[in-house]
Amino acid sequence: MTLHMEDFRQFAPFINDDDTSVKLAYQCLLFAQSMHLSLLELIELNQETEQFIRCITAFYWYLKESFNLDRMSGVKFLAVGMKYYQQLKNNNLLLADFPLDQFDTCLNYFSETPEQKWYDLHAGKYINALLDMNEELRERFLRDNISLVEYHCIEAAKTATQYKKYFKNEIILARQLLSLIFNNTNNGVITELLRIYADILNSGNKQAMVLDFIFNIVERFNSMVNIFEEKYELQPDINLSKLNILINSIRSEYSRQPQKIVSDSSGIPLELGGSLNRILEYSGIEMEKKIFFRNFIENFKEHKPKIDQIPVETKRSVTSVFFELYESVLTRYIKEEPHDTVLDMFLTFGFVDSDLLLPQQVYDLYCFLNKYSVQGNVYSIKNWLTQIVLKNKPPSVNELGITYEQLLKESSFRMPANKHTVDTGEHRLHHEIMNLFRTCHRLCSGQSSTYFPVLCMDMFPEDIKGVIIAPSEIRHVLQKILDKDYSAFHREVFYSGETEVFRKEIIMKQVLPDIILMPIMGSRALMWQELSEASKASPGRFVIPMLTSDNLELIFIRLVGQFRWELCRSIMGVRWNDPSYKTLTSVYSDYIDNYRKNKNLSLDMKDRVRSQIKRHRNNLKNIFTSDYEAWMRYEWQGMRKLNKEARAILYKFCPFSKKIRDELSKNPAFSEIASMYNIENERTIREIESRYANYVNRGYKLDKELEIISGSINLCNIAETLVPLKQQHKLITFSNTCG
């Protein structure tokens, strides 16, 4: 590609002016630098993925040799793993007892010799050096001669163009690497590891360590895919749900195998003995705080006061030490990864001492512990905070809605010297504990007067099994909700395929929220964030108590209602209640503001709306959520709980699945709005067909995700559904005609 001054003719007025020409050159250089930094980040990610592949292929051969298996793999590239296995053996990096922490040691070994790239990145280094120059010197340099501005603008454009090509190559490589680990054709490394596990199981050998290793690999792979999806909106040809369902079924099957638990005479597992002292000693907190916390727990066990009888100042001090203790233990735990059940119980449940609970309660918690490993989008607080420290997830907003990035900017303004050192894993952990964990722990309890962070018997009934929530229950409830409101977690994003001409297309993409379990008995769940980052494709965050006697489905219906409202409001910004934009929030706000003048509502209906507004203190989100609750609990069955206007709004923006809609269309209360909904969908489909036919007529081959024209449109079989450009102002009016 050759660029000359003629290419910048449109910028001539700026280049000929000294002030604006320097600014133009600076912007061009900044753009090229951003491309350079993004490329370097992607290259590093791909190198880490390559190292991961080397390591797991080496461990594949380690397992074959250790268990004397003669399986012949059909995956050709696994043969290369023998070379990596020999390298690890020659460097004494594989030990006989197969601990998981060896894997990180092996990863570090391969990271010392990454494959070199052939890319020419010298121009980027020059641009970085130029931008790092003293601003006054750089400006004087560029002002010296107009040819310097011309040259740097052209070179910056050439560099950015070249780096864009490199970037595309790395994206292609990323897809290939991820598919080597797991793919839909069952010839990836993870699939082969599962086959190895089956062979080991059939041979009668011990398999627990192998299974833990495979689970660990899958968790790392899920995190890897999430990073590529969130940072680059990369959509690998991988069915992660298929993998996770398979892994969860294996995990469930293994957890059902009888395990012998050695207990004392009271039934408490022996390995939980002396838990308080073990936790305190492991933490390394100040001796004064250690003594205070130990004395309080010992006195609490002896006198057994009711929680509301503890002085407020004492509770405040104990709470402060508890979270400092938690932070200290988790910081060390993440670094060392000890296999200590007491620490796992403390970090997962807030368990401190077995004498604070009934023996049966302790035993039940102990048995539930293995159900809280990372499973899809459901996290125990221990696993969630670990994701934050490892930078797999961005830190949460605080109680005032201020993001971590905003707080960092404020910190860098106040203390410029700390600008590049403040964003550490420890700093992120402290932020998340103080702003999400500590705040939500108290809020989820639902009782501020009786809130207490330490797990004790007064908090819940004797039978914990009746109130504790397992991740599998959450997934089941979410699926029940999505079976009715299939588009609950869809949002509009720009299509991110490889073909440039399709980049302006808008698709509806499902992004499930991250669900964080708080180790507290409570009655309140929180929709903490509708988006975790600036990107519309980032997941929301729900926080729910791990122990609750409330109806779990009802909890999630309310959370989803709040989420729908806040997501629309966040995406629309200041236009969220502008009637000229037909969105969920604007249409519903207009309905509430003008219900008194609405001729479609009877006097009785208007009185009900007035009472509803008063009951929810004029809070639009809560008013909508109450209608959404009625929609999901009763209206889907044809039981009329909403007025005509509210029903029409919810039918349009929160449509039921096609099966339910077809059934409801026979009901007179739904027939008219169903007819209008179908007409609008048919119009949208015709517009999509017309626009895509135009692409095809111009010689473009539709990307796989966009192939919805083949005789007729079948929207049931695609994961993401396109929305026409002119409808991008609508949150969800059309997303899945087939449900």
C-alpha cells in the first residue's frame, strides 16, 4: 500500500496550519499506537494459549504412561505433545503424585520459550518512543517542517493498516487454537482427556486426581474463551454449553459416589478440628486483631447470646476484623492453593468454628462444599473474588455506582506516581471485598439490625439442606424463566464477523449474567449491575444469598425484571424516557405518566395503577418489576392480572416463547396484541430478506451467522438473531419468531 500527500488532500487546511497540523499528526500517531498495543496484547494472549496447549498435550502423554494405557488417539497434533512431555521429564517437572500446582510450573516453563512472530513491529516501537517524548520537544520537532507532519501522518496510516492485517491473522489463529483444545467434532484435547479418564476408570485405577485435573483444565479453558469473547467479541465455533453440560454430568456422577467421612463422636468431620485457630494462624493478620477475634468467638460460644443482643460497637468491630481476615486468607490462598478443607469452608461459607453450629449443620455444609466449584456463570464468593484477582473479571461498581476504572483515575490524579502500580491483584481484591462483598453481604441478609458476618446456628434452621442453594438449582430456575421469556438476556450488539461489509449489521445476542452467591442466610437478592463493562456484550451481575427460605424462582423473576429495565435504561442513556424512541423504558414511563388520561383504562383499572404507584413509592423500576412478576407468574397461563395497556407493553418488549404465544393467541385478551406482534415481525423479516438478498446480489457470501436465507427464514436454528439497522433504537421487539 502506497500513501502520498494526495491521500491527505482533504486534510490540507489542517496540515497547512501549524497548530492543527501538529494535532492531526498527534491523533494519527495515537491511533497507530493503539493498534500496536492491541496487537501486542492479542499476540500475548495467543502465546499463552499455545503454551496452554503444549502443557495439556504433554500431560496427555503423562497420563498414558502413568496408567499404562495403550489408547491410540485419532487427534494427529497430539503426537507433538510427546516432544513437550519429554522436555518436562528431562527438566524434572513432572512428579509422581500428580499435584495440580505442577501445571502452573509447566506453563511457566513453556512461557520461557514462546514462538517468535515474523511481524515487523519496529514502526510501532518508533511511534511509542515518539509519543513518550517530552510534549514540548515533540511539538517543536513536528513544527520544524511541514514535511515532518506529512511524513508522520502517512507512516502512521501505513502502520495502522499493516497492524490491522496482523490483527486479523491473530484472530484467525485464536480461533484455530481454541478449536484444538475443544471443538464440536470431538477431536480436541479435552475430549481426548475425557476418553483417557474413561479408560482409567474402566481399568479400576484411582481417578480422583485425574478428574480434578480435567475440571481445572475446563475451567481455565472457559476463562480463556470468555476473555476472547469479551475483549475482541470473538465468536469461536465452539459449543461451550455442550462441554459444560458434559463436565457437570461427570462432576455430578462423581459426587454421588460414596465417600467415607471420618467424624468425631458428635458427627463433625475430624479434619475440621481447631478450625478457628487454623484460620487465624494462616491469615497473618495483626496479633492484636487475632486475639480480639479469638476472644470474641470463644465468649460467643460460651454465653451463646442472641445476635441482636451483641452491642452495636462490638458487632461493628467484629465485622471489620472478619472481612480483613477474609481478605488476608484469600490473598495467601490464591498464591499457594493449599488443599485445606477448613480454609475452603471459611472462604465459601464464612464458616469459622464448628461449635458455632449444630453438628448436623456442620456436616451438611461439609458435604455441600464440593458443589461450589466454578460452574458456568454461577460463582461462590471465593471463586468470584479469585476471578477478580486473576483479572478474568473486572471489579464491580461500588454502592454509589462508581466503577473501578473511575476510582483508579481519581487515584492517579491524586497520586500520579502510583498510576501504574495501583491496579494490582491485591488492590482489585480489596476493592471487591469492600465494595461488593461487604456491602452485599449486609444487604442480602435483609435484616440490618440482626446482621452478623460469622456463620452461626441462630441464622438458619437446623436442616440446612432445606435452605441452601446449589448452583444446579440456579441453572434450573434460570432455564425455567428462559423457557417463558426467551429474550430476557438478549441485547443489541454490532455483528463482529470477519467480512467488513456486514460490520454495521446489528444482532441480538444472549449474554447470561454472572451470579454471585453470598455466604449469608437472607431474603434479599440484588441486581447489582446490568453491564459489567462499557461493552453492551458484557454480562450483568446478580447477587443472591446462599441460604434462603424464599422461593428461588420468584427471586429470579424479580431480578430479571429489574435487569430488563436497567439494561434498557443504560443502553438508551439520557433518552431512556423519550417517547420518540419506542423502547421498553420510554413506552412504560409514558404509560405510567399518562394513565389518568388513558381512555383504554376503566376507572377501576386507573385506581389499581394509582395504588400500584403509591405502593412502590413512584419508583418506575419497581412498578415495572411488579408487572413483570405478574406477567411471568400468571399471564403466561392466560390468567389476567394486568390491564390492557401493561399487557400490550410486556407482550411487545418481553414476549413469551412461540409455543406459549400460539396458545395465548386463542385467548381474547391476547388475540389483538398477538396479531399486531406477528405483523410487525413479518415486516421485519421481509426487510431482512430484502437487505440480505441485496448483499448476495452484490456478490457477497453471507457469514455463517447471517445465513438465514435459504428458501425460507428459519430463525429457530440460529443462536443470534439479526435486527434491521433502522430498528436499532428498539431494545427487544424482534428476536426469535420461533421462540
